[in-house]
Amino acid sequence: MSAASCVPAILVSWLAVFRPCFTAPVWNHILVLVAGAVLAPGKRTVTQALRVMGLADEPGFGRYHEALNRARWDSRDVARKLLRHLLAVLWPDGEVVIAVDDTIERRWGAKIKARGIYRDPVRSSKGQFVKTSGLRWLCLAVMLPIPFANRRWALPFLTVLAPSAGWSEAQGKRHKTLTDRARQAILQSKRWLADRRVVIVADSSFASLELIAAVRRHVSMITRLRLDASLFEPAPERQPNKRGRPAKKGKRRPKLSAVLADPTTVWTRITMAEWYGGQTRTLEYVSGTSVWYSSGLPPAPIRWVLVRDPSGVRDPQAFLCTDLDLDPVAILSRFVFRWRIETTFQEVREHLGVETQRQWSDLAIMRTTPALLGLYSLVALWAHGLMGVPTIAVRSHPTAWYNKSQPTFSDAIAAVRRVLWTPQDLSASRLGRETVEIPARLLNRFVETLCLAA
């Protein structure tokens, strides 16, 4: 069975936008690997992808490994096309909100050179610190509305390996911190979107004065702010003929912790439709503009927003925005989008097999995990395209014990799988028949996939 004949024609059309990124031989192998990654249950290894595609006896199986660990293709070019493709279909105009976050892919093995020991964000809590061996990835995801889910999803388009300082020292390279790589990735994304306004939302790991100074001329940035951050008034105008360096800041302002405790603080009450856990919550906020400054670092004019929960369920929080004119409610609404990326990380582990890969080649590692995260975005996009046909449209799958009102990613990938598994002649069979003819080869693939699912 040839590789070309086992790939559904609809998948070839879905992926046509990426065809210029690959040579013809590599492209045929990429099609098989993408189809196998979508259809395969369990691990997302090359072996599993070939097996689910009916190519377990393929003598040239090594060529599929080489598509990841040797073939020449530019993953950055693929990321650029993916971002533009997502926006062209789901958000052709308007402001683009991009979430930036890091995640740990738990991996073991002496041959994985970039592996390090990190805090496990999934297993750790406020009272327990858990370390894990793995790879740290910096992920940029565009926040786009998904009509069938009635909410925005975080769709990854650019994922960058961020190894530890020990790896950089062993390789004889200058170490790039997480914020260094975030700066490069943010500016790269802005170059791809030169004609669009870009807003970056990030967690406290990226609340860095150096990062803000590097990107604020190009994008607006929203992140958390410590309650004890040093805030000042803007620097006064320089007097004529005054000697010395110009002032970077003015008088010190009260810290946000003092503003929080001050009984004279005037709070504004709002209702946020999607707060923690997607719940509607009544909040109170106060906002202002200041200069955030720390000795030896560039000052940052910011708009800060201090939020408290009158019910006391959540601790008070503070946020900053480099756009001084942005409304405080708009700042909070955009920051809420960032939480979707945590759901994305969970879904790619559960439904796309992230952390089950077995590559140890440096190049294969740098390509596989970003490809699986990008595949999450493609599955969401393909599922959106199926909504025009009622028989194959995405639908939720509730049960007697789980009332599911809106489709999630598991429903989206189920709809895409149904289309990929169903050959054209089978879908065109007449209705009302008790039996339909299924090609023997396809039936064998069904049975083997089900038998080996666990």
C-alpha cells in the first residue's frame, strides 16, 4: 500500500497551505505522519502513526523518521504560515491577542541533551514543590473565537525549546533566559503581523522590566504585577541648564499593598463573565498610571489594575498594561484569555500524546513537540470547517453523569477523525441499508487500532 493512497484526500486539501514548505518526498511522509498523529490512540510515535495508517509492513519506515530528524525544512516558516492561516479563517481583521507561557514536557533519558530538572507546574501546589525531569518549552498561542465552542481557544502557532543554563554551558553557548526567548518570539510574531495591532498576555514569569522595555514599542503587553512593586510618579521635566543625568522617575507612590489596605480607596464594582473556572464573578477594582522602576533597569510607564474579590474566595491580584490608555475592564478581559492556554496544554497531553514521543535526536525533539501543539490548532480549524455539514458537524457528547453543553477539543478531534476514517464511497452509501460494504484493508485497520488502543 503506497503512502499517497492511504492519506484521505480531504487531509491533503486541509494541509495544502503548507505544501511549499517541503520537498515532494518529504511532503508525502509529512501527510502520513499528520494523519497518523490525528487518528492514533495513545502514544504519538512514528511507529504508532505508521501502524494506524496501515503501513506497519512499510519497508522504508526509516524515511518517516528522517522527515523529523534529518530532512531540511524550516519550522519557523511553518509557524508563520500556521499563524496567518488561523487568522485568515477565524479572525481576518482587528486586534490580535497572543498568550505567552511555558510548559514542561516530562521526559527522561540520558540521550536527551536539553533535558533539565524543573518545577512541575501540574503536580506542584502552594504547599508542595515537585521537581521533574523534562524539556521546557516556550509557547505562543493566538487567542481566537471558536464558534462551535462559543468561546476563545488558545491556538499554538510557535513553540520554542528553552533549555536550562546547564545545557547552554555544556554546549559552550551563551544562555538565553526564558524572557530572552520570549522577547525574540514576540518580536518575530509582530514582524509576521506588521499590519495588525498585537496584545501580549503573559503570567508573572514574564513580568520583567527588561522584556517590557524591549517590546513595548511594537506590542501592548499585559501581565501580572507584584503588590510590593516600586511605583513612582513620572519624571519631572528637566530644568534648563541643569547638570547631571536626567531623572528617570518622580516621587515614590504608595505600593499596591498599601492601596489595598487603605480604607479611603475608592473601588469600582464590575461583573466578569469569565473569571477563574469560567465562572461569573463580581469584582472590585481600582486603577491608575505610574512608573514601575527598579534600580539598574529601564523604567516602565504602566497602567496598573488592582482587583479584589468581595466574597473573599480569591486573593487580591494586580495587573499591568503598557498601553496607558486601555480601559481597566478591557485589560482584565484580555488577561482572562490567557488562562485558555493552560487548557490547551492539558488537552495536547490527553488527546495528542504530548510526552509520549520517543525521539532522542536533537532535531526531532525540536520539531515533534511544536508540531503536536500546532496540530491542536489545525484540528480546531478543521473542525470549524465541518460545521457547514450537519451530519459531520462537531457536537458535544454528554452522558447521564456528565452534562456537557458545549463541545470541547475531544469532540473536535472526534469529528475530524470521523471524516478521516470514512472513505468517500462509504459516506455516499444509500441510507436505510442494514449493511454497507467496507474495504477489507480499512476494516483491518479499524480492528487493529481498537485492539491495540490500550
